[in-house]
Amino acid sequence: MPRHPGCDPVQLDPGSHDDPGAGRCLMEHVSVLAGEPFRAWPRCTHPAVAALATQVNDRCSPQGRAALLGRAEALARAASDDPALTWRLVGLTAEATLVIRPYERGATRRLARARRWRRLWGTALPRPLARRLPRWALVSCGLAALDELVAAVHGLVAVAGPPGSPERDIALVALLDSVLDHVLDDVPQAVPPAGPTRTDTTIVMKELVA
């Protein structure tokens, strides 16, 4: 049954929706907060961050998605002029996987690729030059790596715990927190979001597997 905004607290759902009355995923909620058209790819958020947040939303349990609401305001500020950002996120996701399952072959290879591509982008398009380019050009640099990012999230999900488990929720929410930490570090005068305190992925993962 469609929900009417304002009548009930916001509840995040998996998948995409036609309008807020039919439900909303995390990034659709971000578009509402930002005053943009209702969609899962708001302009205020870098597409790589939006893609990762969408994967996290869809693979969390309802309880995990409730925890994601506190990250929406930060996601509305998660822009970046880093042409290698998508590969940075691939690397973060691979590292989170390796904390849970050290020497996992897929994550090890993916981390090596991410580091190699970040070096290549850093050489070909250093940050001072990148800041002089239009945003659409910088964003397009990482579009080819979005499939690699989605695959990296799938790799984390495969080792983080069964569907609906608290362990999987912890791993996914911690990954999103780590991504926001890295991205917002590059945003001038970024203010930490209201809500749950963001925590480094590695610390949370080590507590999980201890």
C-alpha cells in the first residue's frame, strides 16, 4: 500500500520507486532532502557514491536500512572532483572484504587494480588540473569502473553474513560510513552529519570477526 509522506516516519525500501508515495530507497530519499527531482541519482551526490549507497540499501535488512537514514544528509553533500573516486571506492570495499576474509583472491586482485588505476589517474589528471575541468568531465572519468564497484560490493556481501543478518548490516553500514569519511574529507567545510556517529570500517570489521 502506498505511504503518504508526512503521515508516518520515513521508511526506506529496496529497489526503485515511481514517486515518494510508493516508497523510497536511500538515494531517492536523498533527492527529496536535496530538493531535487525524485530519483536515485541526485546531482548532489557523486554517481559512484550513489551506486554504492544503492547497493548497501538494497542488501541491508529493514533494520539496517533504518540505520541508513542518519547518513542521508551526508550523502547529499557527497560530491567530489577526484577523477579516480570510483577506484578509491573499489579499493575501500575490497579492503573491507579482506578484513573479514584475509587473502580472499577476488578482493586481493580488485584492490591491486584499484591502486593501479588510482596511480594512473593521478598521473594523467592531477588534482590541480582536475579542479579546472567541468564536473561532468570529472564524473565521467569513473563511469567505466561502476561495474567494478558493484562487483566489489557483491564480494563483500558474499563474506559478510547471510541475508538479513546483523553481521551483514554492520559490514555494509560501516562501508558506507568509510566512504562518506573519505569523500567528505575532500569537501570544503564539510560538517559531520546528524545521527549515528560514523566509524571506520576496519575497526568495525575487526570487532565483527573477533
